[in-house]
Amino acid sequence: MLNAINAALAIEDVGNALRLCAERLAVAPKDPDAHRYLGQLYARQGEFDAARTAARRATELAPNDPRTWSDLGRVWVLSRDWLAAVRCFRQAVGLDVNYADGWHNLGAALKQMGEQERALSCLQRALAIDPMRDETYLAIGSLLIEDGQLDEALWCFERAAAHAPDSSRARNRLAQELSDRGQVGDAEALFRSSLTGNPDDLDAWFGLGHAMEDLGHGELAPTCYLNILQREPGHGLALGQYLSLVKDETEAASWVTHAHQALGRHETPDEAKALVGYGLAKYYDRRGQYAEAAQASLTANAARRRKTGPLNRATLQTRIDGIIHTYTADFFSERRRFGIGTDQPVFIVGLPRSGTTLIEQILSAHPFMHGAGELPDLARLAVQSTAGGKKSPWQAAAVLHDEMASRGLAQEYLQALRRNASPDCPRISDKQPLNYFHLAFAALLFPNARVIHCRRDARDNALSIWMENFNADQRYATDFDDLAFFISQERQLMAHWHDVLPLPILDVQYEDVVSDLDGQAKRLLEFLKVPWDERCLNFHQNDRAVQTPSRWQVRQPIYTKSVGRWKKYREYLPGLETAFSNRGHDGV
């Protein structure tokens, strides 16, 4: 019976599996295995009351069998009652301390409850019992990523893929992590391998599409997303990505209609509306249909804002005021011996969509430069430095009292910065835009580093952010008034850094770069003290992977069509101009 049920589940034939359970219970009503399987099947269908009844019956019939308790716990997991699930999994491992499934399930449930250390301990216990468990390696890897232990997480994903070579889930998770670390070519190969084994693997199609975007293969990426849509037409993320890239209007026509229908349906989830709306807006913007693009963006941002909420302006104001009050010129003077003396790091900061990717692309074309992309490591180390206390990450520099500790943190950051660079590269850039919040921390780790601050017309910058599908955590991105406030706070903080930060800061205006590439490129290289190289003017020929929303723009020769772009939307988005007029912005 169990083999027959498993065979039915392997082909997603839940109806046949239920029939087999019913047949078994008709002749053996006290079979605990039939009851525990029935509980799992009901839970998969969302019939949680029936599922709990069946699973509890299994524990009554076989109270000393850890599998019955573990399966009852899994029913509680599917109904998202983590505390009840944990109680069941503990009962299972209490009955058999060598029950690897129980330890794995307990660790996974504890992770959902935020009990990270205890979760890791349980998962490690499962591996000690069964070192070949690919699912456990994946779960540990995810925990390690949350803790910032990226190298260790990558090792776990590699082990998962090695122990389950036929598991596309393990392979895709490894591919995603490699992609996040800038190893996009390796990720592409793994996604393709998954698709060779299973052409219907939607995660692999999406990962491959994203890799094609990062590598600049604009003609291939839409096909990947289209493969998803042909299998799952309601896949909002794939539809949004497809519309943002597709160039053939005839090919796209039916999907544009599909997008409008999805946006018009009340039952479409807000996150799906946001994803589809952002993609549709790009589709219309590329064709100069600004009224339609504006309407799609309004729908997308309204949906995203309903889901995430507005910017907490008071919290941001408190953060900026705290940074300005804490980090004075005297603060840095008293800590002038902190950090290490290398001048290799170059921090490219500014608002998102302010030209940071363009600047890194220009610089990375130079043989003495390497662009590391948007690294999470400076912020990660700031969080790590304040862990266990009641301090916020922006206070990481203030709580760093030990010179040796500062050098240890600097070495850890350098390891991440140099990951994909040649060993003798004189300059490596980190273009995480929001690192401007952490420049005090950067100055204590690297007193000889340099900072490039990217600026852009505030209204163009705001419009570009507002029309982009940013991480949901960036709550300022959905409303022009919030954006005007956020931008004014960035201007205030950067003015403060100019006054007190011991690191040299070069302001670079986006509009100046696109109007005078030669002059601004020479200015940048002079600031970084590297010799002139003509290759910087042909930055668009650089074949490095680019993993930001500006990936397509920086693969083209310099152009000026984005300057004053907000004026094309003035008629359709009056709130944009009003938001900045109310704050007295002069446009730069």
C-alpha cells in the first residue's frame, strides 16, 4: 500500500492516493500508516481539520512510533501552527533520538519561529545521524546565509547538490547562491543542467532568465520567462520580467492583454499586481506610451504600498540625526589608528538609480580596476558588530572600541571584496548605493579608502526609483512624497560626511557624465590615482556580469535620453513635481 501511495504522489495523483488509503482503511481501519498518510494528503489539499483528525488517530494507534508524531507535526506545519508542530517533533525525537527526519523537521520548525541557534543545532543533529541528507544541507545553508556566513552556506549547497545529483532543487539553490556571489556563468550552467533533466522546472527557467539578463543576453532572457508563462500563465514575476524585456509587439500582444486582465481582477494578490504592473510600465515606457506607463506604475505602486506600508519618516529622521550627532571630526581623529592601511576599496554610494552602476561600469573597464558589484558585506558586518546589544547597525562604528577588532573586520570585508578579482588588482569598487549610511564604519576599517558619491536630478532619480520593482523593504520607493523626504535626508547626510569624514569624497553628477564622458572619466581616474586608459570610454563593451536594474543601460554607448525624463510624465504624474516643489528641491 505504501509503495502504491508513494508512486501516486510521485506523479501528483493525490486522488488516486486518497482512494488507496480509503481502500486500505476499509479492510484495516486500525492501520496507523494509512491514517498518517491520509493526514498528509488532506493537509496538502488544505483540509486541515480532516488532516489533524487522521494524523491524531495515527498517534493513538501507534503512540510509540516516531513517524506518527512527526507526520502530525507536518500537518501542523502546513497549517502554520509552529508551536504545535515543535511539540510533535520533540515527541518524535524523544521516542527515537536517532530519528533523523524528526530532528530535521524540528530544526525547520524552530527556524520558522526565529529560534535560529536551536534550529541549527537540530539540523546538525540530523546530519550527524544521516550525513547524506540533501534537504538538511539546504536548510542549514539558508540559516547560514541569514547569519552572513556566505562561504559556509555555499559549501552546504555544494554538499546538497553532490548528495542529490538528480535533485534540481539542490542544484538550483546552489546556482542561485553562485549568482548572488557574482559567479553568473557557473550559475547558468547549473540552471541549464536542471532543465536538461526537467524541462518543466520553473525555478530553473527563472534562474536562467535572470542569468541571461545579468550576462547581457537580452534576446534570450524573454524566451526563458515565456517558457514559464506557457506552463503557468499566472506567474506574476515571470510576466513582469517578460514584459519589461520583450521587443516584438506582435509576440507580446496577448501577454499585454493578460497583464491588463490580471491588474483589473479584484482577486489578483497585491504582490502579483505589483510585479505585473512594473513590467507593463517598462513595456509602455520603452514605446513612448507615457500615459499608459504612468497608469501601470500607479497600479503597481499602490499594490506594493498596500502590502508593505509607507516609509517611517520619523525612524529615518532619527537615524540621520543620530549619525550626524555621533560622528564628528573629533570622533574620527580619536580613532585614527583603527583599521588597515590598504587603499584598495572604493565605495560608490548614492541613491539607487543615481548612476552608481554606470560609474562602476566605466571604472571596471580599466585594467587596474575591478567592479565587485553591490556587496552586502559592509552592512552585514555592521549588523554583526552590534548583534547582542540594543544598538542599531548605524552605530557599529560607535561601539567599535578595539583597534585589533577593527582590523579583523577589515580583513573579513576584504575577503568578500576580493572574491572574484585578480590577486594584484589595485582598486576594487563596492557599489552598494546605501552604504552611505555606513561610511563611518567604512572609515574606521579602511582609513585610506575613497568614496565616489553619485548624484542625479532629484525628480529624474525619484521617477526612476518609483518605476522600478525594488525590494519590498525599500518602502520609500512607492510614493513621491516619501521619495522627496528620503532624497532630502540623503543630501543632508552626504553634506555631513563631506564636513567630517576623513575619507576623500568625489561627487559625480549623472548629467555631467552623460554630457562629457571623457572629462568625467579622467576626473574619476585622477581621483583614484590610476593612469588614463581609453577603454573607460568603451565601457559598454565590457562583458562583465551586471546584476542591477541598470544592466541594459550600461551595455549601450553613453546617451542623454534619461536626462529630464520626468518631464515626459509631468502631465500624467503631477504628484511628482508637487512633492519636490514642496520641499524646495532645485532639481539636483
